[in-house]
Amino acid sequence: MRMNLNVALGIGVACLVAFYLVKALSRPISDLGRLLLRSAVAFCLIWAVDVAGSLFGFHLGLNLASALTMGLLGIPGAALILAVKYFI
């Protein structure tokens, strides 16, 4: 049984589209995974600062928004959270 030329070209184009679609989506998924990992580390750091700060009467809000802020912005995010705590 012989394959029609149109079917062969269609399969080839579909494979190329699938390849580039997977390649295009792999970077955002990787970036999302990196953000989640950094946010988890930030969550642990906020918790550690909150536990250590409780000895001195210093508390930070341990929530998803603060962890995502620190995970996304890094050290400037930590400074932002501290500024919000002291100025608001």
C-alpha cells in the first residue's frame, strides 16, 4: 500500500508543528518551575526569619503573596516586604 504524497506532507508538517510547539512551551514551563522553587525557598526563609525574629518581637507575614514576591524579585522583593511592614 502506497502512501499518498499529500498524506506524507501533512504528517511531516504536523510533526514540525508539534516539535516547535513543544519547544516553545518548554521554556515557560521551565520558568514557572524555577519561580515555584524560588518561592518555596523564600517561604522557608520567611518562616526562619519569623521564628528567629519572634525572640526579638519581629514578625513577618507568612503567606503566598510574600513568598511569590520574594521568589519573583529576590533580595529587592525582601526589601519591599520589609518596607511595606515598616511604612504601612
